[in-house]
Amino acid sequence: MERAGIPTALVTNLVTIAEQVGAPRIVPGGGIPYPAGDPALSPQAEQDWRRRLLERALVAVATHVDRPTVFEVGTQEVAGA
């Protein structure tokens, strides 16, 4: 998709592996068994966390990168950009 000009973001808990394989935009997930959620949170807190995760992924796909770049959830800074 990237070669066709469509930016992508990978939500993963395996950030190091994503960097090693060259994923252009990496958004760290919440944990190995639940990368896009956390059953320990209240329903409202989990919904808020998922919203932040999705918003960060949208920031990632809207950002030009030249190498694997990690977009941390809950921060404004971009590592590696």
C-alpha cells in the first residue's frame, strides 16, 4: 500500500520487530493479549484509551516519514521522525 502512495500505520505490541522489518509508522498497542484494549479498565476508560489509540494512528498516517517511526499513544512527540 505504501508503494502505491497509501500511508499505513501498524498498531502492535512488538515495536522492536516492527522497526526491524521496516514498518513505516508504528503505534504501540496496549499489551500482548489486548493490543487495542484493556479489560482491566472500566468500559469508559477503555473506550477513552481506544479513542486515543485511533487518534494517534490517524496522526501517524497523516505524517510523512522516511524510516520506521514510533508514534506513542498519549504523547505529541514522534520518535524517529
